[in-house]
Amino acid sequence: MSLDIDPHIRHSTRHVGRSVPRREDRGPLTGRSRYVADIRIAGMLEVVFVRSIEAHARITAIDTSEAAAVEGVLAVFTAADLADVSTFPDFIPYIGPVEQRPLAGDRVRYVGAPYAAVVAVDRYIAEDAATLVAAGTVYEPLPTVADLDQALAPGAPRLYDHWESNCSFDVAPHKPEVDRAIEEADRTFTETYVSQRQTGLPMETRGVVADISDGTLTVWSSTQSPHMVRTTVALMLGMPEPQVRVIHPTIGGGFGTKTHIYPEDVVVPWIARRLGRPARWIEDRMENLVASVHAREQRHTVEVAYDDDGTVRGVRCASMLDMGSGEIFMPGTAPVFVTNACITGGYDLPNMEARTIGAVTNKTPAGAYRGFGIPEGAFVMERIIDRVARLTGTDRVDLRRRMLIRPGQTPYVMHGGGRLDSGSHTESFERALEITAPALERARARHADDPDVRVGVGYANYVEPTSPSYHLTTGHWGGGDAATVRVDPDGSVRVAAGLSAIGQGAETIAAQLAADMLGVSPDDVTVVLGDTERAPYGLGSWGSRGAMMLTGSVLLASERLLDKARRIAAHMLEAAEADVVLTDGAFHVAGSGRPSVSWAEVGTAAWVRNVDLPDGMEAGLETSGYYHPENLQHQLDDTGRINAAASWANGTHIGVVSVRLSTGEVRIEDYIVVHDCGTVINPALVEGQVHGGVAQGIAGAMYEHFQYDTDTANPRFASFMDYLVPTCAEMPHMEVDHFESPAPEQPLGVKGCGEGGTVGPPAVVAGAVSDALSEWGVDLTECPVTPVSVRAAIRAAEAARGGAGGAP
Amino acid sequence: MTTIETAAEVDVEVRINGRRHRHRVPSRLLLSDYIRDVVGLTGTHVGCEHGYCGACTVMVNQDAVRSCLMLAVQADGAQVRTVEDLAPAGSESLSPMQQAFHDNHALQCGFCTAGFLMTLESVDPDQWREPERIVELLSGNLCRCTGYQNIVNAVAEAWGAYHGDGGSDDG
């Protein structure tokens, strides 16, 4: 049911589709929000974790006595103390089990692995004592593996003694039609593309506060998924779930890093229970850079079959993920599967064979980061198309036009089973080209007189799976979410949902929809998210699922509530239920002049004046809805394919760049996004999601790179001085336009928009810089694109020509 | 019992948002921790503790200062302003800059917002209202959610200057 077709709802004001101002803003603007680090409980202790300084080692001794003796220190715990805590579950059958314990025991596999926890009366003292634990730790270093090559080399040192190698999984489908394409095509080329290690890096680091009182363990966690934390903490601590309450207060961004359930989420509650006092741990930024998941480190070896006219006949791709140590729950394996599932983007290319490999290395565990594998695949696909265009003398834009999924071609089933339910793949590209044309002219004119500057343009046409199944990722959870709607005696509305607010405006859109469904003002709607005690089970905010799951579940619950309310109102109006309509927040008999019944009167009848209820009606006015998208699949079918997303958004990114030849400096002159996330609930919020996503995409395209020493697997970064997060000075002007292709199977047509912004920039920047340097034949295959890599490419091209300096 | 040399405790007297605070604190206590943990004003956020991200920016006397790079004892005798002091006291309304942030969707998670607002509060708009100057001014504060465009637009709007996408100067 959509708002427009229910004949019983008639409101003069609609809120869905409008840029309703955010209700979340006032707290942060005035300094009155409460983030995890702002929580104070009397008697609260501070926890500091002691982390491995070795990338791979046995720990042969930890002398905690000096630390424990420091004045103000209450306890120092190591793995031996946590014997009553189970390991993190290994739910996924096809990947190597890591049997991760909350604190590392006698073996550490990455710099940053937590192996002890110091508890003290304040943070300063706990930090002091932590240095004494570190000094009292005896390591026996083991040989390290720092990258995929080292990890998979014959005879490589193994991270897990009970594995046969460092390969965690290798899923290799075989497609005879790709063999045929390679055999029959006019030409082939092979290439390897590389995406570098990055992280989501929310401005708020992680944090956990735990307190046990009256038999209930309350955990405040900066998680994106409080119910999943509850389930996991209860399981690992051996407590009944009703006795564990997980709250996420205001969250300072997540970007995927906070979807995982980390050792600290378990150890801090355990400490609170063990010591009988509230305990708090707030991650500092230095530990955040090694102790929160990394992402995106993938390598793709492709063999491309194409014809002389530019037709891409088929692609064979082996995608390899550097998983880091693999010690993270849920495992960080899924993004590379998403890479392969989405690799053909908005293009009609069924002849794709994609092998998926993951290997462990002595680095921070890899996991989720907004985009979740999609940008890596888009990078590969767009670089392939540009290469084919160049090799065959085909126009890059025309080749894309030939390959794009055309209007009327949806639903379109991709090579891996992803089912593009609707979309504007061709239309978005054409619209983006229109917007780009004057921007490109401006850039060319601006630099026309500077012989040291070249201008180029880069393209990306991507798809964005939204509201995905979590089953392949976790081996456990599925993909639904619940909401409860209640009308109180005074007529005010309360919406509670398992979706969480992480800065994206979830509370505002929940209020917009409930207001439209019930004919009230959003100001009359109270929204409760992120509290397992006050809101029903949900999987939280990740995978561009917020808008779809929240509106799906709130709509379902609202419909049920409205149904009951109309029956009550009909009774009070002494009218037939079918004749009762809700107009601007009041029930009345259609076409009659009789007085109306307000929500307060209905609410009062339901909860208080039960004498006003129809005979036999159950009292109360609170309903729930559990929304599970109908075509969401959780398991592979017989052919090994799956549609693991409830819907598919799409978009086009185009960037115009200038490149300074002498320095290698790249400047994005204009960045154009045409975006289609189905029905838009709040245009300002969607645009905000796009802006922020693009910024993170540009960060990955040009700046952010976690580098490790190849001999020791030691991180070569420790702070924001060597992990370069873009400021506003690095950001181009972004121009955003929209199409709205409604999701055919979602009640409101909503798809989701959280991740798309991140997808385009690596492909766009590499494509645009390669275009700008086409005189030199530069064809970039790796990100980030930096002044160093640009200069290296120019120098290599010049050396290959045997010439020196200057343009050819 | 091991006693780590943690330096002496010192008396600190600071006027924060117009109110006088006197405490005896460890000399090593950061101003950010003093404001948040001792005084209890948690609107100032700590994003990196190494002076880079700007989330903890407060005003000390008239200057924008990263409170994670300053000791509480160094603020002895100073006037400090934090984000809690920006909205008119006892009123539901916001300052013009706060309102512009709200109107332009210039915050999402809001963790960095206080730092941006305090950086902006510390300068004379007449010296900074040109678009390039706004970008220069804000380039010391990290935001991970917004991509900055709406923040720059909000500042331009609040200061009545150049507006966003290729528009013209104000009159």
C-alpha cells in the first residue's frame, strides 16, 4: 500500500518527499547531545586496553604485577581471566575458523591486537599502568606476512597453525561461455588492478560503557547494530538476552566500522560484571587506526575478451581480498563477494566469471566500510572499458552507451544473480553528460594557456545493492527489521524501530512517514531508535538499508494501527467502518457533517476509557510490523547465484580534473553525480548522503592509504599526520541531480542511498587522470592517485619512449 | 605500591561561558578533559587527541584553541567559551550560525560540529567572508559526514556572502 492509494487517508499536508528539517540537529549544535563518551555514572571506572606491538608473535609472559600495584589501578585482566567467556562464533562454514577470543592469548597476529585490559579510577592512571603491562610483556616474534603475495607464497608462515595455508576461502565458479568468449574474441588483454587499504574513520571513535544493576547489564556502545551486540554479548557472557540491554546513544558516524562487534564490546561488560562497578572504555585515535577494521585492500587480475569494434565479449576476474588477521566478528570476508556481484555495474555484461579469494595477513582485520566492495569493482570495470576504448580507438562515451543497461531492460539479472529491479542506468549517464559538458568547457578554458596543465574526464556507472541480506556476511542474521507504533491517550505518536540513527537522519524520516500515515505533524511523533529495551529487534544501520527498512517496518505497523483506530473511531461515530476516513488527523464519516473524533479521543478510548471501545475489542493502541523485503534471498541457488539485495539503486559519477605535469598535482575541477535511489523521502538528506559518500570516495581515490612495512608488517601510520583525511580544501564542488525509479517491491518505492556516493570516485579520478595524460599513454591501474604516482606514470611513459621531458 | 611520577596537582581558576570554576587538578590534565570531565560540559568533543581534527576547538580568551593540545593549568585565569554558550541563554532559538548549519543540512552525526562552530565564532567575519577564505578557515576542522559543501554554504549564508554553486557576491 502506498500513501497515495489508501482511500481512507486524506491529508492536505504531506511530509514524505520534502526536505523536512532534521530533528537531530539541535543537540549537536548546542552541545547537548549525548555520545558514548559523554555518559557519566557514579563510580565509573576507566578501562585501557594493552595492544600488541608485534605483528606476529607468541606472547610467552605478561607480568602485570607492577601495573596492578599502581595507586588507582583496580585490576589488570588477561585472556586467562576471561576463561568463562566463549570465543566469538565462527558462523560461516566456508571460511577458515579463527576462534577469536576477546583478548588474545599466547598468540598475536597484528599490531593493535588487544591482549590485556587495565582498569583504574581514571584514564590517565590506566594509561600509565598500561605502559607497565606493555613493558612486562615478553614476545617471541614469528615470521610475518605483510601482503597477499607473501601470504599465499608456497611455504609462507601461517597465521593459523590448524589451517593448511593462509587462504581463508577460494570460491571459483567456472563459466564455459567465458572460455568461449576468450577463445572467439578478436583480442584479449590481461591486467591487474589494485585498491588500497583504507578505513571508514568516523570522527567519533568507538566506545563502550557498561553497568550492571538490578540484574540487568546495560551496555552503551557506539555500535551501528545494538540488537546484534545484545545477542552476541549475551551469548558470549552466557547471560539471558532479556538481562542485557544495549543502547546506542548519539553516534558520531559509523561508515561500516561500527557494524562489527569488537572485543571491547564484550570485555568491558565482562569487567563491569566482574567488578560490580560501571566501566568505560573510549578508543583513542591512535588505537582507532589499528583496532577498528580496515577495508578495501583488494587485487583483481582480469582477462578481457573484446572485439576490434570495442565490444567486450567476456571477462574472467580473480578478486583477492587481504583480510588482515581475520580476527573480527562478523568476519570481513563479504565485501569481496559484493565486489564480484556488482563488478559489472550499470553495464549489460553477463559473460563475467568472477573468482573470489581471501587470505589472512599480519595486519588489522579487514571489515566493512561504506561501499562494502562496490567501489573496488566499479574501479575495475571502468578501467577495463577505458582500456578497451583506447586499444580499439573507440570513443569512451559511446562504448559506455553501447554497454549500459537500457530503459525497459529491467528487471535485469546480473552475472552473479543480482536482480536490478528497476533503474535509470542509461538516463543517468546521459543526464550526467549534459551537466558535464559546460563544466568540461570551463576547465579547458581555464587552463588553455598553461602548457603545464592537462584536463581530463572520468566516468563511472554503478549499481548499489540496498538492504542486503546479512546471512552471507554473518552466517547467522537475515535481513528484516521491526517497528512498533503507539498512540498514547493524549493522541501523541510514538515510533520505535530496530533501525539505528548514526547521523543519517533516521529519526526525521521515521517521523515524516508516521506523520503522513496518521495525519499528524512530525512534531507530534516521538521516535525511539537504538535501544534494545525500548525498540523491537532490528539489524541496525548499514548496507544502505536505513530508509528502506525503516519505512517498510513503520508503514506496516502504522497500517495495522490505523486499522484498529478506524474501528474504534467508527464505533465512537456510530458509523460503518468502511465510511470512516482520516482527514488531517481526525476521523470522520466521509461526506457527513458529523463531528470528528481526534487521535486523543481514540487513544483515550484504547488505553483509558475502555467503555468507549466496541464490544469484545482488545484494549490498547500499539502495533508492530516486521518488514522483510519479499525478494531478498539469503542463500545461493542451485546455480550458485543469489539476489542478496532487496533493491538496487544506481548512479553515474563524472569528474573533470586538471593535472599539473611538473608536479603531478591533480585537481578535481567539477564533480557531477546523477543518482537514483528510488522514491526520495527527504531530498536534503539524500543529497547529504551523496556529498558525504563522494568525499569519502575521493579520500580513497587520492589520499587515504594504510601502508605497512613489507618486512615486518608494522604499520607505517600512527596518526592523522600520516593517514590523510581530506579537509574542505581538498573537496571539489559537487553537483547532484536525481532520478527516481521506485523500487517495485517496496511499499513506498524506497531503495536506499547510503553508499552510492563512495562508489564512483576511484574509477572517476583514475579515468580522468589517465584521460588527461593520454598523450603519454598513461593508464592508471591503482589507487590512490597521488602526485607521486602521477609523476611516476609520466616518467615511466617517457622512459619507455626513450625521450626525456616535455610533451610528445 | 607503585607510584608513577604524575606531577603535582595545581589550582586552576577558569571562567567558562561566564561562570567561574575553581578546581585542584593534576598538572597534566588536558583542557579538553577538564572541560568535559571536571566541569561537565560535554559539548566539546575529542576526536583525535593530537591536535589535528579540530573537534575539540574552544575559545580561550579570543582565540580558537584545540583543547586537547592545551593543559588545564595553562588556562588558569583565562576566559573560555564552549559550544554550550553559543545559543542565546534561556531561549529555544539558535545563533545565526547554528541556524544556518541547521537550514543548510551542514551536520549529520554532529560530532565535529562544535569544533567548526567555535572556529567560526573566533574570527571576524569581515576578514573571512570570501569563499576562498571560508575554505581556508575551515580547512583545520575535519568532518567525515557532509563532504563540507553544505558547511561552506552555511557559513556563506550566515555571513551573507557568496553563495555556493557559481552564484554572485552579496550586495
